Amino acid sequence: MSTRLTLSLDAMGGDNAPQMVVEGVDIALARLPQVDFLLFGDEGRLAPLLDRFPRVKGVSQVRHTDSVVSNHEKPSLALRTGRNSSMGLAIDAVRAGEAAGLVSAGNTGALMAMAMFALKMLPGIDRPAIATCFPTRRGESVMLDLGANVECDADNLVQFAVMGEVFARNVLGLEQPSIGILNIGAEGLKGNEAVKNAAATLQRTDLPISFYGFVEGDDIGAGTVDVVVTDGFTGNIALKTAEGTAMLFGQFLKEALSASPLARLGGLLARSALNTFRMRVDPRRYNGAVLLGLDGICVKSHGGTDALGFANAIRIAVEMAAHGFNEGIKRDLAHLSTAQRTPRRAAAG
């Protein structure tokens, strides 16, 4: 980055906050020295931590509040009473233009509700979508929506495709990401009307989008496409299934390598390879789900992450802000809207 950039952080959000937040900022600064931070939270708890991390203290400003949105608080209640909470104030800093984006490891439902209310939606976007990165055989891919919308129509899926494509270009650095719609089969006749109509729209668009077609569940891990588009109901199930399978596989591997003295010796000899494997599937490397479609950058860190995972969420927010992520979405959606109106006017004439 050629200029400095400011992020606002919900310093009290997450199971291990605020220590995890401050340590995460310290890790992030090693790669992002041109970022300043607004830390919203209890100054009495933050001050001693900042004294331990002078590098963080030098680029951070603390905005005191002793109000916190709890992990179990209902979104409706947080929306009514959480305006002066660490989460609410971090969101307001983005709305007021004090910060280019925000990161929170707090209550997901509350963050979604409060961010939608304060930041509003981007022009041309009907609903927000939760997106995150997945490890694949080819590297990484983006998947959305992961739970914000239980039911979606074709227009929602097309909007998700545009947002996912811009995300993949900005965060993953892909020049022309490929896009696929998750379906029960690759054949064009399969699926409900929403996925069929969305596919038809993406096939005929003149946007610089590389639309692959339909993909199935096993294509996610294979990395068949760079962006997997689906509704929030299906996406959330796919996400939780993948997480559960990874945990199961890890447990089986651990049990197998400790089953006997010979197995333990084998594990010791394979330590280097196992460390490489562990690093590649480490969920902290992919921490940071983005609430796409909001008129402001909002990144949701996993509530149980550690400092390394929170640092990755910060990195994602910085890359989106530095590359003008939302401006890219606005341009593509405006182009798509114009292209869709043209055949409608012709048909009407």
C-alpha cells in the first residue's frame, strides 16, 4: 500500500479477547506496517496489553466502552441496545468514514444485523452473503453464501457470483476466477429453477466472468472452480460437513499414529511431512468470513480463534480495502444491470 489505512476492531469480541486481538494486531503488523487501528473496548484491560506490545500501541487508538455484545445475545436485542458496545462503535467508525473496514470475532448474528442497519446495502445488492476461503487440491477457493440467506432466487445467486468473483480477484489474487453454481449434478437439466435461471444469466452476460457451469459437492475440495455459489442453507451445511470431516480425519490420524510404539516411531520419522500437512489445513490460515454486499467492509473472525487466526482476518480486511473491493462490485453490478435491461426493452418494443 502506498498510503496508510485505518481499521476499526471490536477489541472485546471473541472467546479470548482482548488479548487475542492485540496479539493478532502485532502479528499482522509484521506484514502490514502501514495500517492504523481503532480499538473499541475496555481501556482498563487494553492499556496493560498495549504496554506489552509497543509496536501495536504506536499505531493504535483506544476508544473506551464497557459495553459488550455477548455471544448468546439475540440479534434483535443487540440491534436495540448495542449501539454503544465495542461492536456497535466499531461499525459506526466505518459508517462515519473513520475506518476503511472493521474486524470482529463477536456474535455473528448481531454483527450481521447491526452492520446491515448501520452500513446499508450496496446499490444493486438485495441481500448480504457470508463468504470465506476453502483449501483445495489446487490452492484456495471462495464459497458463498454460508448461512446469511436460507432461501435465494436467481437474482440473489447472480449477485453472489459477482461479489465472489471480485473477492477472488482482490483477496486470492486471481486474474480471472472461474465460477460454478453448486447443484445436485453437472447436467443443465438438474436443479431447481433458481440455479437454472442464475446459470442462464451468467452464461449470457458480457461481464469478464469465467462461468464454468454447475459443480457438485466433491468439486469443492477438488478446486474445480475458484468461486462456488450457493444459497445459505446449502452452503452452511456444506461448510459444517467439511469442518466435521476434517476434525474426524485429524482424530483418526492422531489415533493411528499413537496406537503402538512402532506407530509412534513412524509418526516421529514423518514429523516434517505431518507439519506440512498440518499447516496446509490449519483453519487459522482461512479465518475471516466476509459479509459481502454491505456498503462497508466487514470481516467476521471465528470467535474461538487465536492471535494468528485474527491476524489473517485483519489481512483480508486490509486487502479488500486497499483494492477498492466495493467499488469493483458497484461497477460490475451496474454493467450487469444495463445488460439485463437492454433485452427487456427490446422485447417490450
